[in-house]
Amino acid sequence: YTIADLASTDSSGFNSEAGSWFATGLNGPKTNICWSLPIMGGYNSLSSSKGYFYKTYSLPETHNVVYLSIKIFQIDSWDDDDGDHFNIYADGYTAYAWALPRPNAWIGNGCGQTKYAELPPFTIHITMPHSSSSFLLRVISQFDDDSKDESLGFREVTLSYDQISNPPASGSFCGRTPGFPLYALWWG
């Protein structure tokens, strides 16, 4: 079974999908445009450096594993040395992730302040044991400055769940964008 969310490429369809998401610490618009695509969050969206977006999904069919993927947009001045990162809370587990700043990797300004270039969007993939009929997902900013300087966006949330003979005993995740792996990852 698969649930695709926040996948529309037109603003009207995307904003309709975004209507089922909630935010803690919302300061500005709930959605923005980044790299010519609508995204949840983005420049100046959350007032708090620890704000987050969340949604609870219904998973009515019997299952013992969940596969989750989310496309992440790193916006403006993420400072690696200051610990700027994001967390993905996946129904009881948290994935902690820092994007890798690489020399010459910044490909241009896709959104936010024009004085900053961004890395290309990257996708987080999570596999985890799960059997509950609901699934709470949070995308959490962890920045040392406000969202006018450092922000986060996301889209293309895919949640698949299944009943398999050998489910994982614990969760795992990775981030993949060709040539731009995540710098540091851990699961807790």
C-alpha cells in the first residue's frame, strides 16, 4: 500500500494537499516556491528555529514495515559548524540529519535570500518496523538562526507499508542525491 502526499507540481493542487498538514511555530506562509516547485515550509515559514510541520496518516491495512521517503530543500545559510540540521520524527523514531556543505556544490539560488546559493534538493529514505493503524510524521528544523536566514522545505512524501515475512528489527535511513550525500546521519 502506498500513500503519496505533497507531490503536485502546480500550486493549487499542492496547497490543497498541504491543507492536511499542521505546523508548530508557523511565522509566515505554510507553503512556498523553491526551484520552481511548490514546497511545504521554506523561506521565513517557521518563526522558531525549532519549529516543525506534522501530519498523522491512517494506515488501516495490516502491516509490519513502513518505507518513507521525503524530498528535502536546504534553503539559505545552513552553517555546518553551528550544527544546523533537521530531524525527521517517524512515529516514535527520529532521524537526525545534516546536509553536507561541499566546496563548489552550491548550484544557485532556488529560493530564499538571493545572496545565498543552495544545494540541490535531496531525498531521505527511511525503513522501519511499524504495525500501528496511524503514523505520525514530523519534519523539524534545528537551526541557530531564524527562518529569514536558515530554513527548510520539503515535498514528495511517500509512505508505503506492507506485511513481510522478515520485517526489520529496527529503523534505518539514508539520504541520496547523486554527488551530495548527507554529512552525518543517526537514528534514535
